[in-house]
Amino acid sequence: MSKTVVPPDRPGAEPEVRIFRPTNRHYNSIRVDNGPTEQHECWGYQSCISHTILYHFLGICTFGVVYVLLSWFPVWLATVKFRRCSVADADTILLQDHHKHFHLCKIQRQVATEKSHNLCPELKDYSFLQSSVEDKRVFEKLKYPNGVNGLHVKENTCIFRCFDFRYSRYVWVQAEETFKLLTGMVPGVSCSELSAKHLGVSDEHRQQKLRLFGRNVIEIATPSVPKLLFEEVLNPFYCFQTFCIVLWSLDNYYIYATCVLLISLFGISLSLYETRKQRLRLRDMVRKSSTNSKVLLMKDNGDFAECLPETLVPGDIICIPVHGCLMPCDAVLIEGNAIVNEAVLTGESAPVTKISLNVGDTEKFSVEEHKRHILFHGTTVIQTRYYEGAHVRAVVLETGFYTVKGDLFKSILYPKPIDFKFHRDALRLIGCMAFISCCGMCYSIYIYNDHGEDIWKIILRALDLVTIVVPPALPAALTVGIVYSQRRLKQQKIFCIQPSRINACGKIKLVCFDKTGTLTEEGLDLMGVIPAENGHLAKIVEDVKQLPPSHPLVVGMATCHSLTLVNGKLTGDPLDLKLFESTDWEINEPHQTGQEGNAVFNSLIPTTVNPRRTAEEGANETSEEITDPMLGQIGIVKQFPFSSGLQRMSVITRELSQDCFSVFTKGSPERVFSLSRPDTIPNNFHRTLHLYAHQGYRVIALAKRTLEPKVSFLQMSRFKRDEVERDLTFVGLMVMRNSLKPSTHGVIADLNRADIRTVMVTGDNLLTAISVGRDCGMVKKEENIVIVDVMSPDDRMHSAAHILWRASNSSLSTSQLSLAGDSLAENSLSEGAPSRAASANEFLIEMSRPRFHFALTGRSFSSLVEFFPELISKILVRGTIFARFSPEQKTELVERYIDLQYIVGMVGDGVRLSFASTTESQQAVTNTHVPSSRLMTVE
């Protein structure tokens, strides 16, 4: 980069401003990141008078035909209307998105501040934190004599170049000579930096950020009817149809032309009506989930002031009202806790507890990893919890369309283009027919000319042949069929936001089902608990109240949860609620009740639980119990919320009459088993787990650890999760019953009769999933299931990765598991016993009768992808049960099936099962009152 500096010996001369130019003068394209997995490619173009004159000259001479043609092909439009240049000098960008579609975007130059010395220091680093991130990548210091966007630019004016694409802004990074996606949070910021932010942003700096990030609003423009009509009519098919109608009219085919015209008008009208109605519904949905209530904002001097939500910018510190609110942005809690209803994003009606960031946490902040600390835009804060005299504070992360809610609406507004194989084949067919019609047209011209026909008749007959081979009424017929189908779906309370994809539903060949809440009922019933005693799991205890209140299993069930009282009603995860209610304990939240009815935590005791005392027990209380009200009460002093990736949750508790803390961890048996001390694992653990899981019960394990008495409250509050979730003492198992929905059998049977494959993708135990798969009909009684257990090199100290093939039941013989080219070991497969290891070069299982189904866990799936990628397709073709899968693994599984040319349907009980990263996709918005077995979100 070159720098031009004014010599100091020119008194009174106006100082020149440093101008940066790219060193690479070639007109190469640049790649722009659009998230972690997507990239756009950009080419630079400049406005040119000669090109503009040529563009309009061609358009006028062809009576607008060139205008229409170039509107279909942005690359041609850019070539004709603009002059190619480097991206650094461009005023227009030709952008190719990751779907290989082209778009033209106008580059803007906007003023950040007219006083460069007063530029927000956080913006200089493109970070709203005073961190060590050295990335001055947004602002340029340039001089424009004629101003920028109509504004007079002074010598110290800081401006930035950017372009907007689909409600996302991309800013020019001079140092890297590329555009970057604008985000409120700079990647790499640590949790400690976020939690250490104590003061807000000054008014002047907020204005600078507001110019960069824009207003904090999600405004969905509703196109007018004329604009929608113009866009619809300019569709290539409708243009071809108009041409055909004119041609038929000239050839006296008035009746047929009129019929096609009426059908087309009817189809266009219906399409416009449905499109506009959906846009209006979407706009109303946005407005209902937005708020105009003023927000309490912390300023740079520590004072508080109210402001409108639309003026919020990343880096602002806001106070969450104690009585709750509708969140106006994405913000991370840095002080206090909150109870939030996230149904608008997740579909789950149970409130969740959000906790503040740990001050001493030095790990990199990630939205996915730290979502338990984030209040998302559009969610409802029911209640906040704070220490007396302190505010519940949060740092604004993202605003407007950059929030999670904004991403959701962007995915609805700009769905993935239809790219199914059969759709591509249909277009190829039309192309082939067009080629045949051209050949026929040339032949007919030759014949008619040879017979001396009139030139006008030759043209009419030749073009008429094209209209016969390529069906002009096809788009109108498809539109009418889609609208009719959409209305039938609506009668079944199924609402579709992408009507064009209804046609593809008939091509679905595989449907992935979630288990809990989809195939099975929403709620869980506690069948009983199995305490660990003397190194052995005892018999199941159906009534928890038969165990003494001090039993670790009972105490763990009463404390290891995220339940809370909202308006006097116990709310939280249904599973936690069921376990807590079975103990017959009661929960107390010591607080002072203000006018709003919100809870104010005491500085030492946030929440306590204790056994419920009957009148008879109260009468028999000793004098010691009466004088010591804390006896028997247990305080829940710290929570580590449930994580689907970790498959567990933990709490730190303290009995108020004692001086030491205890840790309780609840989660999947496999994960709790790995965290417990080997000497505390019951000798019949695996046999008992297999017994109940094989019958379809959901099994949850519980473990405990007592911390040393010398651990203080301050030390405990700074503990990280991995510091407390180790060296646990295994306590016992909890067995939950989850029944199938009445409609499940019928739905699976219908799909089987239609020759549509069904698979189960769940986060539950593998054996439980296998049992449910058999019960619902995914796996027939006479069919066998083979468990694919992939062992990575560090598992059990093996030297190399290998695969263990295990039969899920004893009816499967060793001969039926023979490997091609290599027989199995002589040992027979007993229930749960592994067979020999298969090397990566060995072929899969010989597919002989009876039919096999593969079942595997998320861990095995990840190892399979890493160590045996050549076997993925072979296993997925026969895979039916996928258990212990995280949401990310569910997404990857669907993508893998799509790579195998399946058109996949995903059926789940929440919006978050909608995967936004697949290619061949369907997507539907459904009514939450419909049974989950009928909800389809296909992506």
C-alpha cells in the first residue's frame, strides 16, 4: 500500500488524506465468507456511460425484450451495463452465492464520523470490547470533494464501503482487500472479556455504531400487487406462454388461446394472492414477536437512561426488567439469572433458566456453546433473579436481522432453491424437447419452403411446432395444482411457507423421525428407581417415597434440576418436573416480594428444597428441629445446565446445617458411568441397563460427589464444569416410561406401504431406540438389528480404529454376520457380546436373508466418518436406528442421505429440527396443535 503525505514546509496547505489502493491490479474475483460453511464469490464492476447507453439502446430497439432477457441473467446484465474492474474500485458487485445463483449488489459509501480522532475505539478494532484484537478492517479515511451519498465529507471524515445482500451487510476490509460479513461480535472474544464489561457506550459512539449496524428492527417489506404481478409475469415460462397465446391468436386458435389465457390468469391470480397473504402473515408474525417498550440502558458514565429498542447497538449494556419483557435483541447475561420462554424459537413450551457468564471463564465465546447464557431476540423473559440491590444486566450481541430470530426469518424469506434430481431431470427434458422442436422447426421450414408456401404461413407453422412440443400451459397447471394442494393441507392444519416444494413431496423416499414427543408421547412417567447398594444395583423401587429422605438418590432427584417457581407455579423441563414431584419434596425460593412479585435473592441462599412434612411429622418435631429451621433444607447454589452434547447436567448443593458442598450429576448412563469412580460402579450395571433399555424404557443415571469442607463459597462459585464433574460416586438409576402415540403405528404402516423408508434419529439410549423401533413397526419382528460400534484408536487402548459388529438379540447367529472374504470368529454372539473387529479394508456385512438393519450411536457415527468414510454409504443404506445423536449430528445425517440421492423428510417436535444447511429440501411451518407424528419439516 502506498502513502502520500504532505511535506511540512507548505504552510497553510490543506493536508492530504492517506489513500489506500490494492496492490493486486488484476480483475480477479474474491471470496466472501457468509458464515462458517458458506462462501460467496464476488466480481467488481463500475458504472460506465458508454455501457449504459448501449444497454438502453438495445432495450429500446427490441421493444423491451433485451430488458427482460437481461433481468433473467445477471451475468449478462453486468457485462452489458457495466465495465469490469477490481473489487476495490467497484461500485457494483456481481455476487455468486453458495447455490451458484448470481445477484447484482450496489456498493455504498457511508459516513461513520466526521471526526476521526473521536472514532469509537471499539470500532477501530471492530470490536465492542477493549481487547487485544488488532483488526482495523472496517473504516477508511478518504477524501471525496463531492461528498459521499450526498453528504459533504471533510478531511477527517471516516467512511466505510459496504453492500447489503439479503438483509446482511458486508464491509470492505482494506488490509485484506476483501469484504467481510458484518457481525456484532468479533470472533475470538473470550467469555471473561464479555463478563468484565461494566460500562456502556457513549451517545456519540452509539451513533457511529448505529450508522454501521443499522437500526435494531426486523422489517419485512411487503411487495405491492403491481410489483408482484410484474415479477410473476416476467417468469420465463409465463413469457413463453404469452408468446404462444399471441401466436395461436394469429393462427385463429382463439378458443384454445382463450382457455390457456384464462387458466394462466387464474394461476397468476392465485399465486399472487397466496404470496401476498403469506408475506402479510409473516410481517404480522414479526410484529407480534417484537416490542416497542423502552429499554433501560446503561451509559458510559454508569447512569441509566431509557431508550427505544430500535436504537440499540452491539456493545450496549441493558438492564432486564425484574417482571420480565420481550427481548429486543440477542444479549448475553453478565449479571443475574433469568427464566425465559423460548417457544418462538425452539417450539418447547417449558421455560428455561439462563445464567450469567462466569467471570473467570477464559474460553472463546460461542453462541452454540454458550446459548445457556444468551437471551435471544423475540423470546419472553418471564422473570429475572438477582441479588438484592443489583440489576440483571446483559451485553447486546446482535441486533436486527443479525440475531437468531433474524436468521430464522431470512431462511423463510430466502429458502434454498429447489435442486432435486428429478427437478433437474425435468428441466433437461424440457431442454431436450426444445432441441427436438428446433430440429422439427427447421425441417418444417425446409418442407414448406420447398412447396412454395407463403413466408407468413411458414413462420406460423414453424413456431406452432415449438408450442406443441414444449407445453406452454405447464406453469399454469402446476400453479393450480399447488394452490389446491396447499388448501387441502391447510384443512389438515398443515401450513406450508414454500408452496413450490409441495410437488417434491411426492418424491420423498426417506423420512427421519425424532423419538421423544414425535413417535412417543410428550410426557414421561416414572416407573421406578434402582438404588446402588454395596456395589450392586438393588431391585427397582416403584414408589420413591419408600426410600428415606436422606438417601442420595432421593436428594439428587430433588436437587439436580433447573425447576423454578413462576407466579407460585413450579415450571421447567417436564422430565425434571416428573422426577421432583415423585420425591414429594417442596421447593422454596427465599425472596422479598415487591410490587411486581419478582424474586430478590438473599446474598447466601438462592433456592432451597426440603422434604414435605405432614401434620403428624410436624407434631413430632423435636426441640432441636424447631429451633433450627435450616435442618433438612438443601440449597441449590450453582447449576450447570443440561447440554445435549455433554448428555448431562449438574448442580452444586449444600445442606444448610452442614459446612460442605455436594455435587449431583444426572444424565445418560453411559456418560455418568464414564465420570464415576470405577470402584463405585455396581457389578450388574450393564446387565440392568440392558434389561430396561431393551424393553423401551428411558434410563437416567445419577452420581454424587462431596467436596472438601475447606472449599469456600467464593471458590465454589468459580468452579468450572470439568472441575466438579469427576471422581463421582455412582448413586443409582431412574427408569422412565415413554409410551408410543396412538397414531404412530398407522403413520409408519402407511409409509411402509408407500415404500418410503423410515429411520429414527434420537438423543436417547440406543437399546431404548431399538425397542421403540420394533414397537412402532420400523423394524419387523422377523428382521434383525446389527449394532455398529466403531472404536477409535484411543478407545480401550487399541492401536488402530476398528469396528465391532454386535447383534441386538440372541436370535442372530454368527454365520449370518459373516464378512465377505473373511469369516467371523468362532465365538457366538450372545446378547450384547461383541463379535470380532473388522478392518477398514473389509467389506460390510453380507446382506443375506433375513434382512438386516444397522443401529449406531452418535459417537460411532463420528468415528465412522473420520476413520471409515468409505463405509458410510453402505451403512446408511441399511441404517434404521441412530441414537445419542446431537442436533448437529442429525443435520449431518440428513446431509449424508441427501448425498446418496435421497429426498429426505424430517419429522420433529420443534422448529430447531429444521436444518438450514441441506441441499435437497422441503420446509413446512406447522401448527403446534397438530400431533407431532404429522408434523413435517423437510430440509
